[in-house]
Amino acid sequence: MALASATLDALINAAARFSAAIEQQLETVRNAPAPAEFAEKIRAYAEAKIAYFTALRGELPELINIATGKEPRPVQFDRFAAAFSISGEKQEKAAEEKTRALLEHFSGDPDVEKAWTEFERAQKIEETFDKDLMGSISRGAALVGGLELANKL
């Protein structure tokens, strides 16, 4: 059975929120924020990233079935790819590198340190997802049909 519309919409919304959070984080680090604002933006970024990878992990079996042609491609599926048309993996990496660099400037600020813990948790969730995905692919799950899984492959 193809992704239910509500389930796919939840994944699309999580992808769109993460894409927006990437752009917001890039803007924040460009503008030399105060520690409180920096901590707030780190938390928002981490929350959006965690929500995205949680939703993506939950839908991965269906996404693989769609990519391999075992299930039909839903009409709204293109919105999933479009969610990262502005902010993709390159922007994500840039936001994270600049965030790490700015963190050194605020080291010792307790609010920033707490937010950083959430940032690191989000990083670990992504790393685990990537590791698990590569394990699935190496076990024979061939992704075809132009599915980019939001540029994570």
C-alpha cells in the first residue's frame, strides 16, 4: 500500500520545517547573534532536524517500495523532493560548520551549552539514520526512480 496521504504530508511538513530551519540557522550565524538568540536558534534547528529524521525513518520502507516500483508513486510525492529544493545537504553542512565555529565564541554560556546538547543529539540521530540506510542498501535495497531521499544518499 502506498504512503497514506496524511503520513506523507507529515513527512513533507517535517522536511519543509527542516529546510526552513537550515536557512534560519545560516541567517543567524551570519548576523553575530547574542548568546540567548544563538541558543534559541540551535534548539529550533535541532528540533526540526530530529523531527525530519524521525519521520523519514518511519517512512523509509514505503519510500524504498516507491523507489523500487513496488508501490505507485503518489501524486504529492514531488512535494517531498521540493521541500529541499532551496536548502539541501550543502546548506545543511554549511549551517552546521558555521554553528560549530560560533559555538567556540559562546563556550561557557550555560544556555548555549544546553542547546548544544540538543544539536549533538540531532547529529547522532542523523548519523544513525545514515548508517542504517547504508546498511539497508548494502543488504540489497536498491533505490531507483530518481528518489534522492532529500539528498541524503
